Amino acid sequence: MSLLQPVGVVSFMALAAVLFSLGLYGALSRKSAVMVLMSLELMANAVNINLVALSRFTAPAEMTGQIFAVFSMVVSAAEIGLGLALVLALYRRSQTVELDAMQELKG
Amino acid sequence: MNYVIAIPLIPALAFAILAPLSGRSRNAAVPIAVGASVITLGLSIAAFLAVWPGGHEEALYHTSITFATIGSVKLAAGILLDPISATMLVVVTLVGAAVQVYSLGYMHRDERIGWYYAVLSLFTAAMLGLVLSDNFLQLYMAWEVMGLCSYLLIGFWHEQEAPRKASIKAFLTTRVGDIGFALALAVMYKTAGSFDFAVVLHDFAWAPGAATAVALLLLFGAMGKSAQVPLHVWLPDAMAGPTPASALIHAATMVAAGVFLVARALPIFEASGVALTVTMFVGITTALVGGLLASVQHDIKKVLAYSTISQLGYMFVALGAGGIVAGFYHLVTHAFFKSLLFLGAGVIIHAAHTQDMREMGGLAKKMPVTTVTFTIGSLALAGIFPFSGFWSKDEILTVLWHGEHYVVFVLALVAAFVTAFYVARLWFRVFSGPEQTSGLKEAHVEMLVPMSVLAAVTSVIGFGSPYFAEFLGHVGEWPAAAIALTSTAVAGLGLALGWWAYGRRNQVLNTRPLKSRAGFVYAALAQKLYFDLTYDYFIVRQYGRLAGALSEFDRTVVDGIVNGAGAIWRAGADVGALIDRVVIDGAVNGVATLVRAVGARVRRIQTGRVQSYQALMLAALVVLMLWFVVKGA
């Protein structure tokens, strides 16, 4: 794989994989709940990229991937809104957004 | 004549009012009982006067209701007013009213006087129900109620041991006789098919065998109630009860119920023949035994008790000779003069603070009314003209003479002699000689009035004897002069001997003239002719041994079986419990322990940290992907 090659599906998928991995790492390692949510968004957008790219390169006429990506973004927006609201509620309750401080569900 | 029904019901009502009350309110209701007895007396006299001019043996008023039906057998209760029952009505209610008024004075300090009056009322109701009954079954039921009342009154002072024991003895002894009565009822119904007097006594033709069976069983019942030898042992002990109750129940009325029963059932006795002879034999034995035993008692009430037994025996003799008039008439006169004597004895006991005649004396000077009335009663008992006992005793002797029962006639004269002797002994011991008690004074007026009434009746009733016989439907006549003179001479001899032994100046302080002259006779008599000892040895003690043996059997065999079965069950239950504990509990606890151990280990992955869950999910994803890769390859 050479940098001079035309941009193809593999490039998109590589980008998506990098983004997903960054998101996964962030979700696993960040202490702040806000940062974890942002990392989750990264992973979601990696998936969106995959959807759009694969649709563009396999069946461009139908545009199913693009449309599905738009749905996915809407759902992500709603999800992040809910997630931030939960974080806010948690903050009000315990004056912190550190995930390590939240262990009430320990078995 | 409908008011006759009310006669037994009024005292029953008095009992129904008094019995449910308690303590002080019951004591306050005593006038109700006294009032009821006086009203009953009035009604009875009215009924008697209504019957009197008729003067024959037919029923003048008869009504009956069926109170129970068993299968096709109808059980009836009825009221039969005829000369016999009308006479008994007056006797029972007059003595009853006298005793109730007298008890106002005698019992007024007792804290349970209300209960005493309640039982007296129930007794009066039962006795009236008995004399008015028109069938043997009702008679038997009233009979048993009277037995209960007798038991309650003998044991009235149940805080003390003697009345308690005496009440049980009286109840059980009369119970022995009652069995005879109950069997008589069974045989009677089996043969005659009815309990009604009209059927059993008049319409039904008795075969001699059946009649003998029924008559002897009835006689046995009567012997228990009327304290005839050998079932007499309860009556002297019954003197442990209140003296007025003794006067009413154990002298005048209840003990006469046996005589009344035999008088009522006399047609059956006559159909049998043998039963009459047995009745006469029992009666004369009792008359002699009772008289002899009365002669050695020191307790004034026991003298009167044995005297009662003796006089009841006299009545049986008369009935056994077929002399219903003589026997029944003696019942009536005896009821009056013996209740008079008992009431007098009550006054004497109150005044002298003892029942032992050896500790009495000289009462005549301080207690004139008591002395006069008691003397009238004593002379009537001894059979001295013109008092009532003279007339009825002469009638009995006349019947025996005319019936050609010469041996019994002589024995009856002996009994009369003994009677006069112990009457004199009693009288001289109590009334003459030096005073032994300080502070003697006459009794209250409510005690003296009933005694005076009874004394008046005793004085005059004898002159009615021929009219009484006609009233009962027999030929009435004055006693023959020969018999009257003989009996008076015998009684006079008895009194004279009594005076010689106890009344003479130098004999007054000799407490044991008989013992000093005839020791072995005295010993036998003092031991009550060994009746009580015999019963104690052969019945009470053997019964006790039997009960002990049965108790031992119960303890060892029956209890052993029960306890053995229990032990077996228990062992089985122990095994079951062991299985339960080890196997079932083990399984349950084992499962629980297992779950707990697994949980303790598994819970460690439940850290509560979102990111560790994520890491786990990632690891699981990787593993799955690797698995797919490997599988795909």
C-alpha cells in the first residue's frame, strides 16, 4: 500500500480503524466521564465512516450507507445528550465526574 | 281445682328465684322462700278441705301431660289428688312451713342461709311433686331430686369433715336402694306396660310371680329411703346437717317417702302376698333395732334419728299386715311429733351448746315453752293418751291382732316398750336434774311458734283417727279398750323403767346405768349392732381393695400399653427427625453453601467500575474473534 495510490476503500477503513482504536483506548483509560463519552463518539463516528465508505465503493447508486449514517448520527446526538444529562445528574449528586469514584454497583 | 298444679310449682319457683342469686342478695331473698311455703300451705289446706267431705279412694282431681316420647313410649307427668295425696300435702307443707319459719331463728347467723332456703324450697317442691304424682316414673324422678336435696343439706356445713362424709354415705346408701326402685320400674313396664297408677294398681291383673318381683324391688328402694335395716346406717350420720333440715327431711317427710311408696303400691304387695310378709319382717326388725340403738346414744339428735328409724319400721309393719290406714296414719302423726321433737332438739342444742345429753340437765326450769312442747312430742312418741302417737300405734297393734300376727304383735309391744324407755331416758337426762349449762334462756319467738303449732296438732289430731280411716275409704272405729290398755301399760312400764334408770335422784349423775348392769349388751349396742363395722369391713374395705387392684392394673397394664405405644411412636419420630436433619437439611444447606461459595467468587468481577466492564467486553470480543478466525481457518 503506497501513499500515491488513489484513495480507496482500504484507506477509509484504515482511518475508521484508527479512529475506533483511539476511541476504545479513550473509553477504557480516561478518568473523566465526559472524556469517556467523547471517546464513545469517536468510536461511533468510526463506524459512520465505514458505513459511508463501504456504501460509496460498493453500491453508490442506492446511497443506503449514507442514509444509515445520517440516522446513526441522529441517534448519536440523542445518545450524547442523554449521556451528558446523566453525567450532570451524577455530578450534582457526588460533586465529581470521575468514574473511579463511582463504585456503588460493586458486587 | 286447677290450683293444685300450683302447689308443687310455687316452691319450685322459689328455688328458681333463689338459686341463681349469689351471696348477700340470696340471703336477702329468704322471705320469698318462706312466703312460698306459707302460700303452699294455704293451698294444700284448701285442697285437703275440698277432698275431705268426699272421703273415698277415688281421684278427685287428675290431670296429665306427656312430657317426652321415646319411640312409641309416652312419658307422662301428672297431678293426682286423692285422700292419700291430699293428706300428704298438708303434712309436707305444714311441717315445711314450720321448719322454714323456725329456721329464720335457727339459721339467721349462717352466711349461706340463702342457699339453705333454696335447697329447702327445692326439696319441698320435689316432695310435693312426689306425693301428687300419678305414675311411678314421676314419683321416681321426684324421689331422686329429694335424694339430692338430702345430700346437699346433710353436707350443708361442708367445711367440716363429718357432714361431708355423712352426706356421701347417705347418698350412696340410698342409691343402693334406688337401684331396686329403678329395676322395679323396668320390670313393671315390661309386665304391665305402663307406669300409671290407674293401670298398674287397678286395671292390670298381676301374676303372683311378677308382683313379688316388682314389690320386693320397690320395697328395697323404700328401705333405702326410709332407712330400714340393713340400709339404715345413713340416717344417724345424716344428723350432721342443720337440725331443722333434719326435722323436715330426715324425720318427717323424705324418709316417709318410702312408706308412702309402699302405701301407694300396696295393691301390688297384696297381689304378691310374700312381699307383705317380707315388709312386715323388715319393719319389725327395724323397729326393734332402731329402738335398741336409740337407747344407748348420747347425742340427742342420734337418739331421735334411731327413733325415726324405729318408727318407720313400725309403719312398714303396719303396711306389711295390710293395714294401709294404720301405717299411713302413723306416718302422719309421726311426721308431726317427730318434727316437733327435732325442732325442740334444735332449741336445746342452741341453748346447751352441745348435743351430748350427758352434758345437759335442768332445762325445764329455764325453758318452759320448749319443755311443754317437747314433752308433748315425747309422750306422743311413747304412745301415751291422748297424744297422736297413742292412736296410730294402737291402730297398728289392732291391725296386727286382727291379722293374727301374734308374734309380730308381741315384738311390736316390745318395740313400744323400748321406745317409751328411751323417751324417758332422753327426757330425764335433758330436762330434770341439776343444770349443767349456765345462761340458759328460752328461744326466739319465730322458733317457738312453729313448735307450738306442731304441739297443738300433735295433741288433737288423734281424736280424728276413725274419721281419717273413713276418709281413706275404710271402716273407722275407735281402738279396742283391751289393746289400748295393753299398749298404755307397756308404754307406762317403759317410762317407769326409764325413770328408774335415769330419773331417780341418785341415778341422775350415773351416766352409764345400762353399761354397769349389762356390759355385753351395751357393747353390742354401742357398736350400733356392728352394722357399720360389717359394712366397713365387707363392702367399703373390699371395695377399696378392688379399687386399689384396679388402680394398680390401670397403672401397670393400661398405662404400660399407652406409654409403650407412646415410646414406639417417639422412637419412630426420632428416626424421622434424624433423616430430616441429616438428609433433607443437608441437601438444602448444601445447595445454599454451594451457591454462596460460587457467588463469593463470582462477585469479585462485579467491581462497579464501568471501565473494567468495558475491558472485559473487549477481551471477550477479542476471544470471540480469535475463535471465529481459528474456526474459519
